[in-house]
Amino acid sequence: MGCKDSKACETQVVSIEVPEIIPASFKPFASTCLESTGNTVTLTGQANSSTAIINFLIRTGIWSCTIIFRNSSNNRFVGLIEDSFSVPDFYWAGTDNHSAGFSGSNGSLYHNGDVTDGLSQFSDSDKITIEVNMASEPRTAVFFVNGVLQRTHLINLPDCVNFCASMMEPDSSFTVESITSVSPQSASHPIEGSVSVVWAV
């Protein structure tokens, strides 16, 4: 039996945007105590502090990275670091103006020696996500703990950054669960009234 309404019989084409997922790799480690296997980095020996940089340059677009720590006690940071910066052997994200670090032990954001509260603490097995928006003005980064948007964020990011993570405890590790592109329509924005931390020049 034919269809009386020819328009109703037309095939409906729905465009579904599929996020781009990037496999994780890492820049060469400054610390000899760090080792990587696949998308996991492990601190194999005692170190004052060691930072691993994810080898994915963020220059344009909107990107999110989700990281999970294990066996890290209270010494764990996730963050961003300038792509041009050479990390020394012992280094915490947020130590200076070349990086920013979100601490799991106290829920604070560290940058250029300054400490800003307002984020949640996070533990081993929690999912910590950083979403970087290089298309916004100013360039912005927001943070999530187990999917919950935090009330402190970064603005005025450098032109080129990488995701990074810092650890201290022997046998601690972190795994990059995902690095994913985010569409402008799906991008997250700072919560109204949240604290802005300005990246120092």
C-alpha cells in the first residue's frame, strides 16, 4: 500500500556528532622514577615529587581529559602545563607560572605559588576531569570530580598547554581514562559566581 504523504515517506537523516577520542601517550619523563605502560604511569621509586606530561598539544578547540589515581595516598595532582616548559626532575604541577595543579588532598588549585580553595577533595579511583576551552575568550579550564563541575576554574591559559599529573608516593599510579574532543554545544562553562584563577604571565 502506497504512502499518501510523500514527505512522511522520505528518509529522515539525523546527524550525530561523534567525539574524537585520542589514545594517551606521554612526553619523555624528567624523573627516572616514572614508568609508563599503555595509558598508565607508575612512580616506581621514592621521589620528592614527579610530574608526567600527557603528549597531546592543546592549541585549538575544546578538549577534556579524565584521570584516575591508584595507591596515591594524599599526594596527587592533576593539571595543565605550558607546552614549551621543560619539567625538572622533581616538580609539582602549580609550583610556578608554567603550570597549574588541582590537589586531591585539600581540594585546592595551585598556580604560581598561590593556593585557591573551593574545589572538592578527590581520592584514589575517583574520576577527575579537566575540560580546556581554547575557543573561548578568555581561554578557560574547568574541573570535575566524578562528573560534578567544581566552583574554581582557570582563565587566560597560555597559547599551548598539555594535561599533566603529579605524584609522590612509591607505587602510586594514574591512568588516563580518556582524552576527548568536546563540541561547542556540549562545552561546560564556569558556574556563576565561581572563583577565577588567572594564569600568570
